[in-house]
Amino acid sequence: MFGIALLTCVLGACSPAPVRPPSDTSLYQRVGGRATIAAIVDDAVRNIATDPRISQRFRHADAPGLKERLEELLCERSGGPCVYRGRNMAEAHDGMRIRDDEFDALIDDIARSLDKFKVPAAERAEALKVLRQMRSAIVGH
């Protein structure tokens, strides 16, 4: 693909192509590492706390602990060097009877934060896919 682009440019139809990281680069690296994940999580927790669809679920939550565990989880699941030290998702949500619409609201709130921090579309989709994979362990328990 690079050869075709270079040939096209040599022939006079050159337009700058966006520089993409190598395909073996982790999602963690592509979004900007731990600092970016921490900023996204901090913003997402604020979104969640003010979201009338789910804020009551987090009213008595340990906000600093929630931020730390969510940051570890996203860091680890995106291929970063972190280790998630929280309980597994099914155990952590056992007895809460979380509904699909509540889970979707949480995903929406995190998506808003990804958008705020201008996470590119491909990485945004990949991050949300990682989160959505936890649905069955969280919803309905």
C-alpha cells in the first residue's frame, strides 16, 4: 500500500496521508498511555455522577476507588502495563440487578469522554468494544 501511495505522489497526485501507528501497537499506546486513560476515566466518572439514568447507582460509591479500578481495568484490557486489582466483573456486580439500559448509559458516558479527548474513531470503537465485552458479566446479576 505504501508503494502505491509513493508512486501516486511521484506521478504528481500526492496528498499527505495520515500517519498511522504500526498495526502491532497496542490500543493503550495508540490512545496515549496511562495519562490519557486517567484523564478519560476522570471525565467519565464525572459524566456518570451527573447522568440521571445511572447516577443513583453510584451515589454511595467510593469515587477515588472507582476511578482507580476503572483506570487499571481499561489500562490492562487495552494492552497497557497495568494490573487490574479489582474483583471480577460478575462478582463485583452480583446482586445489583443492573439492566441493559443502565449498562448502555455507562457506555454512553465513557464514549462522551472518548469524544471529548478526541480519541480517533478506530481506537474509540476498539475501546468501546472492550467495554461491551463485559456486558454479560455485569448485566442481570
